[in-house]
Amino acid sequence: MTTATAAPRTNSPRPEKHRPDKPETTEPRQKPPTFLSDPYPTLARMRQSAPVSVLHSDGGLRLWIIPRYADVRAALIDPRFAQDVRRAQALADSRVEGVNLGTDITHMLSSDPPDHTRLRRVVQAAFSRKRVEAMRPMVERITLELLDGLDAAAARHTTRTTTATVDLVRDFAFPLPILVVCELLGFPPEDRDLYRKWSTAIVTQEGDHAAVRRAVQEMGSYVLDIVDRRIRRNDRPADLLTELLEARERGELTDDEIVGMVALLLIGGHETTVNLLSTSCLALLRDPGQAAWLRADPTRMPGAVEEFLRYDSPICMATTRFTTEPVDVGGVEIPKDEFVLLSLGAANRDPARFQDPDRLILDRRDAGHLAFGGGIHRCLGALLGKLETEIALTALLARFPGTTLACQEHELRWRNTMMLRGLEALPVTLRRRPTPPRRSGARPV
């Protein structure tokens, strides 16, 4: 991105452009943080200076950013902020060339009613509280299998110590939610690296529109091939893909909509949890005392997960919207046909809503974060993402107490997207729970 400026209030002077500063810190850094590594100082300046700021993307598209909690919360439920990606793409094409807003895949997150209502209704029951709770044994099984793999890696590392270095993103945070999604859809888990490759190309983009189109085409062909095999073999296992096929037979979905739904579940179903797990683990590595506090009483974990979601929202910016008519936000009028970003990350750090918002307070007991969005587009998989995170963090803390970061924090690489907030990798030194030495003459238990 390029420069961000605060949008002027009605009858108020235009503020100066923001200049990035170093955040306050008591530890020396080898280099200043970037927006990707620490967006919160920049978001705080936007929030403090005006209710709306204007950002010009590298492609030249003007984006209006709303950073304050009350305004973001109101916008999430305001139908004047539309999300129909086809209308949005036509609008973008009339402004600049070469901007790809994702029209290659259409799904409920990129649709407005009535299409959104129809598409969401097809899968909503699969993510009900009852159905998600029924997935608990499956999530626990996958979690323990992955931890056994980490344990085996630690055991292979050396027989003289109880430490090993692993990448928690690659070896734990990524495979857990993608394996859950595979079981949910009935997809082969051995192809999970393919799903990750497609997801990364689509959500980060990095200006390579050809790579995005290639990923979308590959994913679409892959999904339709699985669908075709099921139809030819009359193979109808009890999974979500079967429910999608039955919806198509009832005339509720097209083939393209099945591809879009599967793409959304594959990407959205793991991206949020991968990012949440990685940032939560990093937060606990920064403060072993809070990790010990959680380990001492696992019943604290559900509340802690809500605070992890608020403190470092896995979705920093909600998906792009556009105005269908002029909208007043805090005295600033956003004209019709303007693109808008709602900063969930900035809203969740708003001191007007949360006391001491830049501190991680695991027993905060202050509900109301916007990490999963709101309104009709609120994340359908929110309950499942929280269940996965609660189970994963509880088991990880119990299995490997005393784990430490295996690099300097400034060396960590963050996802190359301003929309998501997550780590590319999280190298850690595992410390296995040591086996007590046997006393001479004592029988093993």
C-alpha cells in the first residue's frame, strides 16, 4: 500500500498524512517494525486522527478505512455497505486497470441478499452449536495425533536433553484446522499442502493476478473432479460435500456455487484458526507467566481465547465493501460507489470501547470483540474456530511446558497481506514434560 490520510470531517481542516513511528518498547530492535509485523501504532493514529482515513492502494484504487469500534460495529450491519463482488469489480474497472477483487470465485462472503441468504442457508446447520460440539472428539483426536508427532520429533532430536526446535505453524497450527476441514468435507488429507498453496495465492495475491487465476482454476478443477467421481460411483458419505451435492440436486446450488462454497470452507475454514493459533502462541511465549496461569486451570481457556481474538484479530481488515449511497460516518460523508475497509484490528484496540486495549488480559471478561465480523456476514465457522483453538492451546500447554521462541521476535515473518494477521512460521524450542527418574529398586508404575 502507499500513503494513508485521514478523511476530513465536514467543515474541518484536512489532517496531515500519517508518518509511521516506532511503537513504544523497552527492548532494542534491530530494525523498525513494518505494518505487517505491527499494524497497531498506525491503526491507532488513524483511529485518533479522524473517524475515516483514505488509503490509496498500489494499484491506485482509493479505499476508505473505518477504524473506530462504534463505527465499525454499525457498518457491519449497515446494508448500504455492499459486498457483491461482481458489482464491486465493475466499479473498480471503471476507476483503475488491473485490480482483481476476486470475481473468479463467488460465494456467500462476496454476495448480498438474496443470493447470500440462499447460499448461507445451505450450510448454516453444519456449523450450529450442536453440530460443532459433536466435532469435539474429532478435533481432540487430531490435536493429540499432531502433538504425538511433535513429541516424536523432540525424542528424535537427542536422547540427552528434552528440547527440540520445530515450526509450530507448519507442524501444528496449519495441519490442525485443515485436517478438520478435510474430515468435514470428506476431502483427502494428504492434499493439504495443495489447499495451503491455493489459499496463500488467493488471500495474499502479492499483485500476481495470473497466480490467483491459476490457483482458482486448479482448485475449481480439483473440486469438480471429486464431485464427478462421487456422482459416477454413487458415493454419498455423511459429510458436508454430500450435503452440497444434495442441495444442487434440489436446485439450490450450481456447480460454480459448489466450487465457491468449498473454496470458502477450505480457505476460510483454516486461515482464521491458523492465524489465531500462531498469534496466541506468540503472545504466550512473550509472557510465560500467562501461559502458566492457563496451564494451572484449563477451564480458563475459553475466556482466554476471546481475549486472544480481541488482542490480535486474525482478520485485521474485513473484506472490501462499497457504498450503495452516501453514508455519514462520524461527521465524514463517504460518497456513493466508494470502496470501504472496516478495520477489525483497530476496532478491537479502541480505548473508547476496551480499557487498556493494548494489554493482553486473559481474564478480561469483557465480551464484544469484532474479530468474527458481524451482521449477516459474521463468520459462519466462529464456533468451530474457537473450539479448535481452545483444544489445541490447552493440549499444547500441557504437553510442552516451558517452550520458548527459537529466534529473535523481529526475525519472524508475517503473512504478506493487510487483510489477515498471522505468522508465516513460528520456530520454537519445545521442552517436553520430563519423565521422572526411577528410584533404585522401585517398580515402574
